[in-house]
Amino acid sequence: MKRDLLRILDLSDREILSLIRSGVTWKRRGGSPKAPRPLAGKSLAMIFQKASTRTRVSFEVAMTRLGGHALFLSQPDTQIGRGEPIRDTARVLSRYADAVMIRTFAHETAAELAAAATVPVINGLTDRHHPCQVLADLMTAAERGNDLRKMRVAFIGDGNNVANSWVEAAHVLGFDLRIACPKGYEPDPSVRKDAGRTGRGEVRIVRDPAEAARGADVLYTDVWTSMGQEAEARKRLAAFKGYCVDAALLRLADPGAIVMHCLPAHRGEEITEAVLEGPRSAVFDEAENRLYLQMAVLEKLIKH
């Protein structure tokens, strides 16, 4: 039976840890021509309805290193842009490709695609979830010596799709997550409810960034205005004043804490230049790890 990856809750704790181990193995191999090519002859169809740098490049390179091929399909390249139902696109692509990755606005679009496809569907980003990003973040945290079942993570800023995926990760793996955000910008309540059913981990919403950051092993932030929210930019800038990850906030975290940001970053807004470029920043390591973690995901789902 085919497996999809639409959200972190699609994986068990053991599967997450297994993917991370596999990602570390692929990273160790690098781009060696002697590395195995488990997806030789396989193809990944990639649907992009939102702009991307890291998602597109990392998935394309991942398929190449695994021995397969990735096809980039932007909105104008497909009949979706002319009104073809997503379920019809899913059924057709399933006849050609061995898996489909989609980066889109509404999570419902990815869910509908997965329901109609007969091959694995991977969520490259939706408005509600960003599982591949957070899996790469977890890999990075583990590389830096954190116990993924016991670490303390502080998410500072908007309760967006990345925050939702962190909520699910905390409840699947069992670690402590504190999210500092203004009132009205919390993670999706339905995500918190679904994830909370695991009975593991603790997720707390606080208003004070200092309360979230105190003693944290990981300080995480993201942009305050995501793609599609540009009309709200001025309002959001005002709402998130005081939520910048700066040197003062970092001093409250554990002395060995790392700083993460999924990029692109608005320096001087959600994070300062000094922290982003500082010695405790793992930002570009986590960007690199998208490649290796997604190699692990592709290998698992396509060979499943």
C-alpha cells in the first residue's frame, strides 16, 4: 500500500528517527559516484504553485543522487492552471511518475491530490504543514547533540505551517515545545488537538518570548509574513514587535543552544543579523539537511 507524507502525524516516532538516521547516512556519502542509486529509473513529478528555492533544488538534487529524475511542473506548465481538477491530474501523473511532490497554498489541495493518486504524495509545503522542513530541522538538532525525545524547543513568532509541524513533532517524539506568539497568531487549534491525542510531549503557548526562550536547547523562528499574506505585512510587523530573536533572547537559552530559521529570513525583523550569522546559528546546516532528509523520504516512500 502506498504511503504519503502530508504531515508529521503521518509518521511514527520510530519512523522519524529512522529517516534521520538514513539522512545522516546519505549526508556522509555526499555526492560520491560510488554511492548506491536505489531509485534508478524512477521519476518524481514536482508540482509548484508557490515560488521556491530550497524545496525545488533540494528535491531535484535528491532524485539525481538517488539515481532518479525529477520533473518540475509550475502552474502555467500544467492544466491545473486552466481548471483541470486536481484529482484528474493526480490520476494522470500516477500513470507516469513514481511519486508526486506538491508545494501549494491550501493544504486541502495536497490532501485531494493524495486521495486520488495511486503513487506516494509528498507535501513540499502547504498553508498548514511543512513536514520536510521540520524533519530536516530535527536532523540538525540531533547532529548538534540534542536528544530528540528530551530537548526543549522555543518557537518564537507566527504560529504558521512550520509551527504546526513542530507541534506535531513534539507530540510524536515527546519533547517540550514552547511557542511564543501574540494573541491571534497561535498554531492551528485543530492541529494541536489532533497531535495532542498521542499523549506525549508538552506544547505550551506563551506571550512572552523570554519565557519561551529560558533554558531552551533550540531557538526557532520564521518570517512574520508568509507568502500570500503580503496585505497583512504592516499589521503583522506591529503585532510581532518584541518577538525578534536577538542576542538578549539567546542569552536566556541554554549555553549550548542553537538557533534555527527555515529561510528566507528578514534580517532585522524576526532575527538579527548578528544571531543569524553568529556561532550558534544552525540555519544553513538545516538548509543543507533538507537535501539529505528528503533523500531518505524519497527512498522510503518510493521503495515502500
